[in-house]
Amino acid sequence: MAKEAAAEQQEQGQWQGAVEARLPSTPASAAWPHIASFCALHRYLPGIDLCERAAGADGQPGCVRYCASFAPGTEEVARWAREELLELDDATRRLDYAVVGSSIGFGRYVASITVVPEEEEGEGCRLVWAFECEPVQGWSRDGLVGYLDGAIKGMAARIAAAAADRAGGDVAA
């Protein structure tokens, strides 16, 4: 049934999905500041070498960030995206954004990243990255989901390490 729904979405020119990663020892309150720092994506998303404010005020709806990945061993931009902050909600620990330009083949792309407390598991949390977009040029839906799944797991590892470091925990290099 899930394959039928995915095939129907692709036929209609619409992809959607979500990926998530657990941070079992990181409280949501410690993870959220990393996600909420909209123009600091390069600090926690592996593969992003540069993230800077291009317009608006950081953390305010309408802020646009420019993100780039460099070609290996150079400072030459290999891929870039401009992303607009749509909403940042501290109460629900949710950030909504849209890709407004890119070299990656995105048309319409809207996503949210939410930090969800793990009430049943103790003090940890989960990062949930949900998206809705037009099919991306040169990608399959499964390829995009696979990329986002790896990205959210990399983000979780970096955020957990940064939160442990701030709390005075021992972080192995």
C-alpha cells in the first residue's frame, strides 16, 4: 500500500515523506538551539561547508540562508541552495523552511524539522525531518529519502556531541 501511495504521489508530481533520528541522551531542550540556529546549518549538517544569512534577520520568518558544499579539496562551490525560513516555533520546537533556489534540481520544496521529546524513553529526543516537494530533477523519491535519512542521522550525531560538550560530557574525537 505504501508503494501504491508513493507511485500515486509521483504521478501527481508530488513527493512527501519523513525521516528521523534518535538522540537517546540529549534532551529536546539541548537539541533545539542547534536546529533553531537557522543560519548555522554548516555546524550540524554533514556535507554543508558554508551557511550564511543572505536576507532578513536570522531566526525570523523571511530570513534566507545560502548553503553551499565545496568540491572535494577546494573552496569551489559544487552545490548550493537558498532556503527561506517560513516559521520558527520555540514552543513546539519546529522549524519550517522552503528551498527558493538551488543548483540541485529542486522546484517546490517545503520541509520541517521538529525536535520531539522522548517521553517514554527518558530524557532523549528525536529529530523528525518531514518534506513535501515536486519531483527533484535527477533524483528518485527513494534517493531523496535516503539522502535525508543519512543527513538527519549525521545531524543527530553532531548535535548530540555538541550538547554533551556543552554539558561538560566527554566527547570522543
